[in-house]
Amino acid sequence: MPKITYIEHSGTEHTVDLAEGLTIMEGAVNNGIPGIEGDCGGACACSTCHVYVDPAWTDKLKEQEDMEVDMLDFAYEPKENSRLGCQVPVTAEMDGMVVRMPEKQL
């Protein structure tokens, strides 16, 4: 199982093993990691699973679809490395990936 490290805005780190096929959002919600809410349940209909993917990993993820790009317009302080966690499925190649949470979710 790939290990993913979630870093809260405060700097608190949570490293968890995630089954392949889950999403970054599901991994956070299932493990009680604060900072990712996932209000829409993964339907790409909100931005409450917004994360900043460590730049070393951004090119290794599947490309963003238009719907995700549009929803990121509603996220708090989106950046070039912003993603919606519900749109990032976990793969074996993601072992060691780091994602950071914004100060708040909108």
C-alpha cells in the first residue's frame, strides 16, 4: 500500500497507508485527518478537498479534467499545484507522496 503524507496548515503531519484506487480525499476522510472535508462525497461538486500537491509529485498525477479546473476557482487560495483530492486516485507509484492542506476549505 502506498504511504501518503498529509500536512495540515499548522504543520502537523499524518502519514497513512492507502489502498490503491481510493482517492486522496477518501484517504483523509477515512483516516480522520483534519483539513479535508469532502462535503460532496467525491463528486467534484465542491472544493472542500482542496490540497497542494508537493511539486515533486505534480507531474506524476493524472491530468486535471475541466470540471476539476473549474471547481478549483472556488477553492481557498488555489496555486499551480492545487488539486481536488477527490480527483486524485491513489496508485502504487504515489508511495511517499506529500500533500498539504490550505488554511481553510471553502
